[in-house]
Amino acid sequence: MAEKSKVTRIKATDDTPKEAKVSRKEKRAAKKMQIEKPYSKHWYVRFFQRIGRYFKGSWVELKQVRWPTRKATWSLTVAVVIFSGFFVGLIMLLDLGFNALFELIISK
């Protein structure tokens, strides 16, 4: 009892694709980013409007960030400390080696 699969053939055309579905959350975020009031004639009002829009947009972006867990943060911090310690030791060894080499060259 083999099931027959339906094959859909698609031809390449110049038609523009239909718009992708946009979620409600994305629509709300886009609506918040839109300018609701026109610019004022005064430069100082426009200045504060721009600052307000900057913080509004920053807040929207911060809400979209996926922050790491406490465990992930600690593991990455430990990795950075170990990595830094390794390279401090490597540079110290190279410094001692070059110092000994130059002392050997200079003393002769």
C-alpha cells in the first residue's frame, strides 16, 4: 500500500514573491520604531526627539537580546582567565629567553 506523493512543479517566473508573514511581536516593534510626530521647527526640540528615539530603539533592541545563563557566563569567564594566564606565562618565558640571549650576545 504505497502512498502516492503529490509532486508540485514550480516554474521560474518574474513574479515577485508574496510577502512573508510577520509576527505580531515584529509588527509591534516596527510600529514602536516609527516616528509618530513630525519634526519640530526648533533645533533643540529635534535634538531631544532624536535622543528619545535613540533610547526607545535601544530599549526595543535590548528586549530582543538572548542573555546567557549564569552558568554560561561563569564558564566563559573562567575560559578568559585561563587563556589570559596562558599567554602571560608564554610572554614571560619569551621575555626571559630573549633577555638571556641578548645578555649572552652583549657579554661577548
